[in-house]
Amino acid sequence: MADLPIAAVVRIAKKNGAERVGSDAAEALVVKAEKYIAQLTKEANKLAEHAGRKTIKKEDVDLASKSN
């Protein structure tokens, strides 16, 4: 079971030019988005720990996204 709501992912796809999104495509987008967020979080967490923090900050996310 996915954590991200499929409807939200479909809305994002439509806002970015998709006229229609099939249910299989929506599920695939959710899976890919969750994998991306998980990887981004792991990298941002490493950066926060390196800085001696337990809290991930925006700067950690920004730096992590540049390395991906």
C-alpha cells in the first residue's frame, strides 16, 4: 500500500501537462515518487548527521537534491 495518495499524484501530473493518467501509470508514478523521496531523505539525513543535527533542514534537502 502506497503512502502517497494517488489522487495527489494525478493532480500533479495534470498540472504538468498530462491530459489523462491511467490507473497503472498513476500507481507507477506513486512508486517512483516514493522511491525518490526515500532516497532524497536518506541523503539529506546523512548531511544533517554530518552537521551534528538530528533534524533535516531545507538546506540538507537542497544539497541532497543536487547530488542526485
